[in-house]
Amino acid sequence: MIHLQNIEKVYRTSTIETLALNNINLNIRKGEFVSIMGPSGCGKSTLLNVMGLLDEPSKGTVEIDGQAVTQYRDKELAQLRNQKIGFIFQSFHLINDLSVLDNVEIPLLYRSANGRPRQEYAKDALMKVGLSNRMKHFPKQLSGGQKQRVAIARAIVGNPDIILADEPTGNLDSAMGNEIMNILQQLNNDGATIVMVTHDEQMAKRTHRLVRLFDGTQVL
Amino acid sequence: MMLQHLFKLIWNKKKTHMLLIVEIWASFMVLFGLATLIVVNVGNYREPLGFSYERVWAIGLNTNQDTTELADKVQRIVQRLNTYPEVESVSRMSSNFPFSANQMNNGIEYNKRHVLADHYVTDENFAKTLEMPVVAGKWYRHTDSVGKYWPIVINQKAKEGLFGDENALGKVVGERLKVVGVVDNFKAKGEFMSNKPAYFELVNAKDSWNNTMLIRVKPGTDAVFEAKVVKDIATMVKGWSVEVDYQTDSRKNQHNLVLVPVIIASIISGFLLINVSLGLFGVLNLSIAKRRGEIGLRRAIGATGSGIASQFIGEIWVLATLAMLIGLLFAAQFPILNVFDLQAGVYITAILIAIAVIYGIVTLCALFPSRQAALIQPAVALHEE
């Protein structure tokens, strides 16, 4: 599903050069649930960004579903992200001025989906995360766990093959974290390929495979 | 779809955007006012003046303390002026000569149709002196004053007001004014004057007033001749004062009376719009800085860089549209209530100009910030919060 080959990511400023990822080779199969762990600053999020086509590697190739994306232009990358990938972030990234339902609808706007079906898909996604009774609420009226569930609904509304979750339980207490993890596992059981960055060993243990990074290098 | 989304986004933040909306609304109203002023004046300017003013001088005579044989003296002056080889034509008229500050108007009526018209008293050489084409009938002569009717010539506007499509010639206006001719336009205050109804009445040779002489001089006639004329008249009529106005200069003065307020209004409006633009630019820059997370998220879920730029331009367009819809409620009252007796088309044109300028300004203000937004790296923006 996701194939990374010889990935290297270097951040350059006028004075220093930082090697964030060094020779990463990773193959994530369809339907896998993979967690990425490592100390802060080891390149976990950078790796997730490279997988999610949000950041270009300095070297190496990225293949999504068999397509090499290195030469893709902005429009093609955006289209691929929209159709193949769902993102979940630690800080939710909900738009506070839009209702829960409107937030969940956003990925479909970039597919030019019509109003009525768009709403129906968003309602279905909210139902899957158990938030169908909060559709008209605004993010500020929700708890952290509920916000993350909205973010998951937004990630799955377009029915993507891949879900990339960057510390999805990082801002939640353990009960809420477990709830979110249960939802992710359910999505994985339904066929989604999930890659999750986490600091939590317990959460990582619930995934199929663990990838460990240290100083930008894959150690496991 | 995206438009609906933007409307929702703006509507849900309406309190935050209220000041911005008021600012754009106020700019729209100012632009509407200025555009109305400009449209009216441009519209007037495009209407022909109706006469020729080059090489025409207005000689104003003031009798001062003199009260004897005034009519005869005026007649002698007319005759004297006619004898100069430098003079092509002389006409005697009332003090409201072209481009002067004086104005006379009268209500005239025909078959219960009432028209308020500018009133000029002139002699038979007026049309010739000002090279005014007569479009129907003829310019009056002294012989037309025989009988109980007094000849008048009306302009096209007065003809439309009094007679509509009917033939005006031979019709009697009021009790004693008989129409003998129709001229096209007569915009005595210059090109920026609206083309108003006007009528010209034959001067009575026995009048001791209506002492302005219009003379058309030959090309090349200069101030030396002006001095000679003033001196000659002063010799003929002791104690009278003589003042010569070149019609070209008087026309410039009349134009300035119109243009100066328009220029001042334009400068003030320009400053206001520059302030509004800078304000908008600052607010948009700040808004983009505050919404980096949202920009990152949108990029992550499918927006292209140009899509982000379009979104920010779209948002300001939505805001401008809301502000202008409120502005339209006010602006629409002007044609509906006929506030300044202007044609609805003037207001509609002014509204369209104001709308175009506002959209232009907000687009310009949003262009740079939205381009900056498009350049934001999603991976960086998403990890800033």
C-alpha cells in the first residue's frame, strides 16, 4: 500500500543541515495497522508527513498503491491525499467556526461532491464514531475525545484506503485514548490501512507492527 | 459548493467580521456617491454644448448713476460695435450670458404642461453670434413681434416638456409667447451643465436693461482691440462701467466650479480607500497568520496551493458581497425615491462602478496574503499548534 525506499530527509538552513530521516525503507501492506515509535525529534512525524505526501523527501522514492509519486505536481498530490489518505492529528485541527457536520464534510468539498450526498456521507462517518447527536455542535462545545472522534470522522468520510494518525491519543486521558484506539482498530478491521505515530507503548502493542526510529534511522 | 462553504464560514464568524463589513459598506457608499457625481458630470459632458464660444466676448455694461436715454445709448453702442472691422457679429442679451454666474428661470405652460425653463432675453443676432443651429423654424426677428404675440425660441428639452412629439412651431406658450423656432441644446453654464429646458425671448429695443453685448470677433483679434472697445464705449457713455469677459475664460471658470469639488471629493475618497485597503491588507495578513493550522489541514485533506489562495480571495469576496448587499439597500433608495431628480440609469451605473471598484480593491488586498497562504508548507503549519 505504502512503499518507502531509501528515504532521506534533510532540513537545510543557511547555517545548519539537519538529517531528519536517514535511509528509511518501509513497506506497509494493505490492511496493516502499523505504529511508529521513538523519542521526540527522532523523525516520526516527518516520516508520517512523507508518507502522507505533505512533505517531499530529499532522496528516495515514495509509492502509494503502486504509484510512484516523486514526480507528481501539487494538484495530483492534493488529489491523491484527498482520495487515498485520511489524516488524524494530535491537536485535532478542527475549524472552530464550522459545525461538527461541516468540519466532517470538508474533504468532500475538494471532491466537488454535491450538497445532499455530502451531508449523508458526513452523517454516516459521524455515526461510525458515535457522534451523530453532536452534528450541530461546534468544536468548542466538545471534549477532547469528542473532538478527536470528529477528526476521525473527517478522516474516514471520503473512505480512504490509508489513515495516517499522528499521536491521535496524545492529548487525551487514557480512557478517551482507549476509546479512540478502539475506533481505529474497528476501522482497521473494516479494511483501512493505518499508520500511527505514538509515544504510548500500550497503544503500540495493539497494532500489528511496530516501527522504531532513533535519530532519523529505522532501528526496528 | 465551495461558495456555500465560504458563506457558512463567514456567516459563522459574522461578529468577528462585522467591522470589516462596516468598513467595506462605508467604502461602497462613498464610492457610490463619488461615482454618481462622476457619472452625472460625464453624462452631461457628453451632451453637446449647443453653441460655439470661441472668439466670443461678453461686454457687460453697467449704467451706474446714469438714468437718461438708456435704451438709445444701448442701441448706439450696438451700432458702434457693428462698425468695427474686427467684429463679425454683435448680439444684445440679458445678464445671464453664457458661462456667467447669473441665472434666470421661469415657469412656462402649454395645455397644463408646466416646465421650469431657463429664460434668456436676446436679440435677433444671438444664434448667429453663437453659431447656434436652429433645428426647426427660424431664429426670431424684430418683425416677428408685430401683433399681440411675442416671439420665442425654445430648446429641444423645453419642446419635449411642453409639446412632446407635437410640432412646437406656431404654438402659444402662456398668454403671449409664440414659438417661432427650436434649437437643440443650450448649456449656458458649460459642458458639465445638465441639458435643461430653456427659452429665448426677443429683447425689446426700448428696454433700458439687458445690457450685455456678445460679440464674435475675427480670428487673431487681441487685447489691443479689447482696450479700444472699452475706451470707445467709455467715451460714448460717460459714467458707465464696461467689463469684458472672454467666453473661453468664463467657460474655464464654470468648469472649475464643477471640477474642483469633484477633484476634492475624489482625493478625499482616494485617501479613504487607501486607508481601507491598508486595513484590509493588514487584517487579511493577520487572519492568514492565525489560520496556518487550518491552511495546513486543508492542504492535507485535498486543497492545492492555488485552491488555498482562491479560498482566501473567495472569503473576502463573500465579505464584500455581504457588505455591498447592505449598501445596495441604501443605494437603491436613491432611484426609488428619485432623491436628486436623476435618471435611474445614473444610479445603476454608479452602483456598478462602485461594485467593480470594491471587488477590485478587495481582490488586490487579498492577492498578496492569499499567495503567501498558498506557499505555506502543510507539514510545517500542522505542527505549529
